[in-house]
Amino acid sequence: MAVSNIGSRPGKAKTEFRGNLLDELWKRQDVSGFISDADISTLAQRFNLADIEVEGVVSFYHFFHRKPTARFVIYLNNSIISETKGFVRIREAFERETGIMTGQVDRTGTFALFLTPCIGLSDQEPAALINFFPFTNLNAIRVKDIITALRNGASPASICDMPENNIRYMAPDDKSVFFRKFITGSAMARAKEIGAAAVIETLKQTQLAGRGGANFPTWKKWQSAMLQPAAPKYVICNADEGEPGTFKDRVLICTQAASLIEGMMICGYTVGAQYGIIYLRAEYRWLKHILEDVIKEYKEKGLLGKDCAGINGFDFEIRIQVGAGSYVCGEETALLESLEGKRGEPRTKWFFPVERGYMQLPTVINNVETFCAAARIIEMGAAAYLKIGIPGSPGTKLISVSGDCKRPGIYEIEWGMTVAELLELCEAEDPYYIQVSGPSGECISMKEKYRRISMLDLLSRKDIRCGGSFMIFNRQRDLVKILLNFSEFFKKESCGVCTPCRAGSFIIQRKLERLDNGLANEKDLEEIRSWGAIMRDTSRCGLGKTSTSSLILAIEKFHDYFEAKLDKEFNGLNLKFDMEAATKDYEKYKT
Amino acid sequence: MSKFVEIKIDGKVIRAEEGRNLVTVAKENGIFIPSLCYYEHIEPPLGTCRVCTCRINGKAGPACTERVMEGMDVEVNTETLKDTRKAIVEMMFAEGNHICPACEKSGNCDLQHMGYELGISSTRFQHLFKDRLIDFKPTRMVMEHNRCIKCMRCVVEVKTADGKSVFNYLNRGNETYVGIDYQQEARLSEEQALQAMQLCPTGAIIVKSDIMPKPFGDRKFDLQSEQKDYNSNESIVRKRISEMGKKKIATISLAGCFGCHMSLLDIDTELLDMVELVTFDKSPLTDIKRFSTRCHLGIIEGGCCNAENIETLRLFREHCDILVALGECAVWGGLPTMRNTIPLSECLEEAYLNSVTNEPGNHIVPYHEDLPKLLDRVYACNEIVKIDYYIPGCPPDANHIWKAVKNLLWGEAYSILYSEFKYD
């Protein structure tokens, strides 16, 4: 079976397998710069769909365009870190040099300029993708040089940057789990030696839990997939690292692709799966060849394919699916939908993916870091792993550090490190507000700097559980602007299916704008808290549930800051109502 | 043989067949869990509207995506949950541009019904007024995107004979809308088109030509409602007029049509009581232009569309102890907000410059220092001043108004009938 057909169901040969739709759309997007009406109709016919269904898929992903773009498509990152590093100046520079405004295409079809949320380069912002090649640490002069070079015929591939890995810290005394030397095949050989049951036992002992941020015990997931009778089964690697400020998976793919592949193989071997799929976010297309090379190498060595790793009857193949620009596809069930060639709308929890996942078959989905950790744990054994970290939270954790610090990059900390220690390591500059685990995570103030980072006390929230990122903001930064950036992000990235997330994010943003304009009073803060709680309780997936958590926490933890922003004279009359602004449109008819 | 299990809903023990849908099981046992997207035979359930949010084994989640299991403990009617569900429906009103008085489906609309059922008189959220399309292009239908709540029913249910979709979500985030495939829509039979219209819980899918099957005013939900009246538990003791001190009321119509003031007159014989109990100060009814004294109650009809409205409204806030927004326009902007999604200049130029009925040679937009200045959009009263109470309706039912006024001024207990509580 050809690798690109992995996942197609046998016996339904007539219409093309819908899982290929995203790839087909990418082909057209790459060749002509957009997807035309004719493309839509052709594809609809090929996949036996109504045009509107293809249209629905195209319009869901923001890297697909329905109008012609250009030879060079620039995606400038507008995440909050980029904003603090000079986003506005860089955008102006791009606009000046290309002669077009953001969101436009120039007349000659040479340049198109768009904005996109975090592209996983927060340690080297401002950054942009041009034809999906990375350009980092931008400044106005560099922008000018890039545009001139492109005009003069250079290809983005030839002038792009190779982003630094910036691995700043590894747990000392040879305690690094992820970045020690990895010998091809070693982890898989060990798994074969101890057998599937022992793999699960080892993961149980070492308490490995989902590193995408959900902290679900990995052994439980693998075990329930193992016990499913249906076949074939799938192992899916979630490499859709969309949480702004997070870039650990990027660095893992750059440096540890082999341990990732092996983690997936061990999982496949343990649960009895045949196919592996890596769902790679489109922002990381420039990393695709690294994964492809490793997969090729593994195949050549007989580690992937039929009877792989010398295990009779263990056939395992891995393919890569590139996403097309959607944060919510990092949610596991949305990712499944996307893999099936649909809009990335999270499913209801009617079935769990281990019961009915990809193509309604048993599926294990884990994050890049989880697979890498699993491979390493099997390789080094439970005993060695348990020596690292703290009791109840063994091992290490990768943290992407960015923002106002001297040494942004990847920190492999032992679980149990305090915030203060980490801030010292990265040489944070006058830290005031720290966003942990991205906009959907929690924010902390310096009053909490002695909190540990661990997997313990998830409910009491004594320790900080961290999905993988620390964004540091100093006292000069405007909190409301940070939170507005987040709310804009959620408003755009909501899949749009459930009411509280689709409408709620919009409503909360309006409220924040009120606050920003000095129109809010104490009652508005209360409302934000109460509405945020409603969104948390009613949203369909994690996106909506967590989208207001930072905001609510910020109001609590930085109350003085918000207090100073309020309209204190409010006495039932909204005197700050800006009559001049409201009548400005009409004034132009004054003769 | 199906297995029976025991579950608890609000403490009540219920025996039900294992694996059945919680909303249905609750309904069969006389417990109403509000829901909008839920449609019994769609499986897996859609779980899009989130109106059926309950607490299931201590965890908040929608009831419609739960299967009944042994020992399940469900909370439905706690104060917090009731408020949460109300908030979700309010969000739908705030997000869409739902103008009930101008809607064909009014009186026959699930969303409106849910609003009545939950007693929503105003939304806590500011309306978003997003510009949305009314799509006349389909052969049989009109897609009124202002009214769509994205419940997904039509996306999943409406298919052509060969299984092609007719509706699908387009875009994402706050730009999401339900698109219609013109080609496939044309292939639907008349009957299928009608079914699609009926499937839609609001007035977003309207079949062209005849076809409102029931006449206006025939309101099926008045008969089907769970909630026959509001506040029905209070035993109502009418106060004697002699016990009730005389109160002062001021009224005004801002960006309204005076319809709410007209409705006031419909209390018929109670007008005689009213004359005894109330003096009107500043009001179009008395033609008193200026406040002569502080009033107990101010009644506002209409939202704010110009600078003068704003000044008047502020004046009312300053001179009245209690301020009531009367009617849809005062509550959230109402009909005049139809212009809110369109830039002011476009509206004015359409009306005064480009209109076909425009007098030739008369090409100016009125502007004079004596004319109130138009605002960029129509504002709800509560965006300008604090509003204490809301009476919805277009116009509100006369009895509703009078009962509310009596309650506010003299504390007389009241019970508003379901049929007196309306948005249109």
C-alpha cells in the first residue's frame, strides 16, 4: 500500500479517499497561489462531495486562499511576543518595501502580505514565513534586504534563516532526558525485549502524562487502545504546536526526530497499530524534510515497513499530514477531523479517540514531546528515569521561554524547579506578568515566584502545571493589550461551532475594548469574571473552556492594575460616552 | 433485552433504559432541559448550542451528548445553571441580528420560544451588530444569515437524493456562517425545502413564495410552553387603591415609533385606576416638556439614534428614581438597529442622494444646527445610562406594562402570563 493511502478504507474504491483532500488543496494552493472555483468543482466531483463541502474546508484553514495571491506570500506573525519585539515596525517595513497594505496582493502578483498567529519562533521574533520558509529576528533593514533580494530573483529557500534551536539549559548531571545522544533503533529494541505489557507498566511507573498540556496518563491511553478489538489501529503524533509562545516541538523535531519516530513505533507495537500519522502544522512545513529523511532512513534500515524492527507481524508505516493553518486542530478530535479531510471542528465526547478515532477506528493521539519522552523512558528504563525530578512528578519538562528575558529558548528543567529559578536561568528582565502554557494557560504574578513547576496538585493548583511555555512580560507592557491580543486570537481561531466560544470570545473582546478605552467600571470586571465562567462551563472543547482563564486570573492577581483602568465616576450615567466620536460620521455633512 | 438503570435528576430517582439520551429521558419524566440544537434522531447528537448545559456527576456539560448510565447524578435546575443556560440564549440574541417584529418565523421560532421559556427580558451582553448577508440567490430558499444560530441541524440533516450536502459551515471563528450550495439546493424537492425550513429552529431558512403555513399571530408556543406564567408561585393580593399613594411618572419616546405609548392605552378600564394613582410629569401624554419635579418612575421607549436622545435619556436618569426600558427598541435598540450593520454615510446617501424617489436637483443630506446630530449607530439605553428594569415586546402587552409598573411603584405582586410576554 502506498504511503499516501494510509488510512483509506478498503472496499470503497470508487470515490477518492477524503483524507487526501487537504493534500490536494495544498497542491493547488502551491501551484497557483489560490484555490479557484474550478478547483473546488473538480475536487468536489473527485471526492463525491457538494461544492459547498469543499468550500467549507477551504474557508476553515487560513493558509488556503480563494483569491489569487502572489509569487511570494509573506505571513508575518502577530502574536503577543512579536508585538513586544517590534511587530508594528516590521509590518510597516514590509508594507513600505512591497508597496501593499496588510491583507493585500500587489498588482504584479509578486507580493502578498498576511498576518498569522504564532509560528513557533517566539525565541527569535519578530519572525515571518515567506512561502513557508522562516525569516527570524527581523528588523527594518533586513526586511528591505529580503524584499530587494526577492525582487532580484532570489528564492525564499536560498535566503531564509535556519532558526536556532536555542537549547539554553539541560538538567545538569547527565539528567537530560530528551537531549542525550540517541542511537537509532535502541528504544524500539528495548521495547521488543521487554514486550508490550512491560512498556505500559514502565509508563505507568514513570507516570508519563500528556505533554501537550492535558496531562492525561499516557499508559491509560495506550492500554485502552491496546484493549480495543477493532482494527486497524492508528498512532497519531500531534505536531500542531499552535499554542502561542510554544516552540519545544519545533526543537524536538529539529534535533530528536529519531526518538519521536521511535516513540510512535513503540506505541504502535504496544497497542497493535499498523499506521502512524504525524500531523504537522503548516507553519512547520520547513521541518517536513527532516521528518521525511528520518522516516526514509528507518525504512531503509528495516525499522519501518513490513515486520519492522525484526518483529514478525509488526507492520508499521508512518506518513506526514501537513495542516493548513488552524489553532483548534491541535485539539485531538479536531485534528482527527482535519486528517479526514474535513473542517477542524472538535467532536463531541460521544466516543473517545481510543474507541473511535481516525476513520472511527481506535486511535492513540499524543504530542511530539510525549512520544519522545516515551521512547527515552523505554530506552533508559524506569529506574533511571525515576531518579530525575521530584517524587510524584518524575522526569524533565521542556519549556519554551520567550518575551522579556536575555536568554529566550528551550529549557529542559527537572520537574520541581521553581518559577524564580527558571526566571534567573533565562535572565528575565524586571518580570511582572508571566503567561504560562500560552493564552489558554494561566498567568502568574511575581508574588507566586516560589511556586514549583510540576505535575502535582493539579486540582489544588499549588504547583504550576505547564504545557510548555513561559512568556515573560515586564512592567512596561500593557496587560490589557496582552489580553486583547489573546482575545483576538481566540475570536479568530474558534472553530465557530458552539455558541459560547464563537459568540463569547467576540463579546469578551468588546468588553476588553471598553476597559481599554476607560469606559469600564467595577461591574464590568465582575461581568468578565462571570461570563468567563459561563464560557468555561459550556464550551464544547478546550479552546472555549480555557480562552478566558487567563483573563479571569489576571483580574484577580493584578487587581490594582485593573482598578486603575476603571471609570470611577460612574454613577448610573455613562458620562464617558464619547459623543464626539459617535457623531463624527454625521459631521461630514456639515455644509 | 435492554438494561434498566437508576439515575438521579435534581434528586429525583428515575429508572431508564441504559444508553438513552439524557434530554429525552428527562423529558419523559417531566423534567424540562432546554435545548435548541438537539434533534432526537440525529446521532451522534450535535452538541452545538450548549443550551442544555447541566451538571453531570458534578461536571458541567451538555445533557444532549450524555447517555444515561447507572448512578448518573444530574443537576438541572440550580440557580447557577439556570443563569448559565439563560446566558447562552442571550448570547445568541446578542450575536445574531434577531429582530422578532420583522421576522416571518416569529411566534413559531424555537429561539424566541426559548427566550420566553427562560424569561429573558433583555440580554446582559451588548449586541454585536455584525453585518450579515440575506442571500436571495438560492432557487427555492432565502438564507437569512442574521437569524442563524449555527445549530448545525440543516448541515447534517438536509441532503439531496444522492446524499450530497446542501448546507455547510463556512469560515471559522466569529466569521462562521452556514453556506448554501445553490446547485444542490436547486435539486431539492419542494417538500424537502419545506422540511429544511421547519428543521431550522429560527427564521434563517425561509422558502420563497407562499409559504408561511400558519397565519401570523397563531403562536404555537403559547400552547406548548412549559412555563404558563412568570412568578406564578406568588399568591396575588390586589391592593386597594386607597392604600396606594399617588406616584409621579415621566415617559418619553426616543428612537421609537410611539407604539409602546399607544400600548399603554390598551389597559382599558384600568386606565381609570391609573388616573387616580399616577400623575404624569414630563411626557408626550401631558405634553409637559420639562421636568417640573423628581419622578418615581421614568419609562423610556426607543433607543438612542441621535445626540438629543442621549441628552434626554441622561435627563431622565437624573430625574427618576427608577428607569424602565419599555419595548424592544429601548431594551436593545430594536428595529432602528437595522442600520447598525451599515455605515451611517451609506444609509444617508441611499436615503437622500441616490434614492429613486429623490426630488431632482435636491441632493443634500440634511444638516442644520437645529437638527439633532445622528449617531454612528443606534445605542441601547443601557449603553448610555443605567437601566433598572426591562419590559420587552413590540409593543409590550398593556397588561404586562401595568403589572410591572404596579409592582415597581407599590410592590404589588404580579404574575405575567406567558402570552403577555413577547418580543414582537
